[in-house]
Amino acid sequence: MSELEVLETGPLSLIQDLGRPGYLSSGVGVSGAADRGSARLANRLVGNDENGACIEVLMGGLALRARAVTTVAVTGAPATALLDGIPMGHASVIVMEPGQTLRLQYAQVGLRSYVAVRGGLAVPDVLGSRSTDTLSGIGPEALKPNDVLPVGTWTRNFPNVDVAPLPAMDPGPLSVRVIGGPRDDWFTNPDALTTGAWAVSPDTDRIGARLNRHAGAPALQRTSEAELPTEGVALGSIQVPPSGQPVVFLADHPISGGYPVIGVVADEDIDRIAQARPGQLIRFTTA
């Protein structure tokens, strides 16, 4: 079994796969990669199952040293990957020789990059998943310098592509589809959600993308200040606390909540919300 040494981690680097479904009735959320599509692509590029454990890197700044020949791929936010100082292609297959160092510079667009390793990261699983859930604390701890990551064995044939051509991430306003309800009747003006733009707050994390009203567009107003009984909430739910500033629930969201959910983001657009940077504008449209 080969290993990778962690030299630097950037603001936050976590081990993630596609999560631990099936435990909601026990109070355990799914968690997993915030941008599921990018994690799947990184694993496919190195010949892993799509659910292989990889590294989710916030903004960039990760540095890894190979102890054996190691094949990796970097997807998601386009943080430039340098192999011993030489720039590598984004969403491409990179072969690290023993002793070589891979460094991710800080991405200029997007929020989260994904580093997959051929064979997957063979850290211990919890309830069938190697994902780190930042809300519950379940799963591996955040990476830190001097950690040594075991790499699993692989059996599949090597992938027959060197790079996956992808459209560039757009730092401009995002158009995100939303399905109204189930509690849109708790608002006097539910149409305000799809009126004007919302700005991603600096308080955004893996639990949720918090949004601020932009350019004087109307705030959401509730019909009543009555307390809503706690109920289950899904990935992509847009919950509105008393402040009127919505939170779009992401990978580590709680499984239940007591604030009304005005709508739910279409599943195909959740990964785009997970890559939205603080200050980036979001415009909701009816799905």
C-alpha cells in the first residue's frame, strides 16, 4: 500500500466520498462531497469507483508528497496544480514519482477543489463512509501537516483519457432553479425569492450557503411569527430564519429544522451552489 504525506492543507482540507445514506432515521446525515459531480469526475479520471474517498480542498493551498508512484487528478474549482513547480492541466491525469510534490495554488473562481488518488484514500470508514461531517463531527478529522494518508490498491484498467474538457467556472451571477414549497405559504411575498439577486455571505460553509439581499431587492416576510414544529429537511432546502436571510442547505446540513422551507434547489444545481464564493450573486428561477 502506498502513502501520501500532507505538507500543507490550505484553509481547510477534508476527506470526502459520496456520503453515508441510510441513517437519517438514526439522526445521521448523508454528508459527502459538497460538489458531487466534481468528486465523481476526479475518481473516474484515476480509474476509481465514483464513491472513492478523495480530498475536498477549500480554495486551494494543499501540498502532498508521494512516497511511491501515485496517480492523481484535480477537479472542481480550478486551483492550478504544480508538480515540483511545473503547472499541470486541470481535470487531467497526473502521475507523481516517489518524492515529488503536488501543490495547489489558490483558485481564482469556485470554492472547492477535489484531489482523487488512484486506489482511493484508505482511511477507516464510519458507518460505511469515509466522509467528514463537519456538523456532527463524524468521520476523519480535517487534514493537518505531517498527516500520512494510506492509498488503497486498485484493480481496474487505467482510464483511456488524459484530460476531461470542462466549461470554465463563471464568477458572474448564477441562475439557479428552485421548486417552491413546502412552506412558501408561511410568507406574505414568496415571489421575493425569485425577485432580484441574492449575494453569498462570507458565513457560507459545508452546512449551508447563507444569502444576503442584494441591491435593495425585497426581503422575505413571514405571515406569522408562530413556531413551526421541527420537520425533516432535504439537501438543497432553502430555510428562512427570522432574519429573513435564506440558507441553502449543503452536504453537512441538519436532517431536521424548525424554520420554514420556502423552496428546494433543483438537484442538478446544488453542486453549483456549493462552488459559489462569498459575494457571488445568485438569481433563483422557478423550476
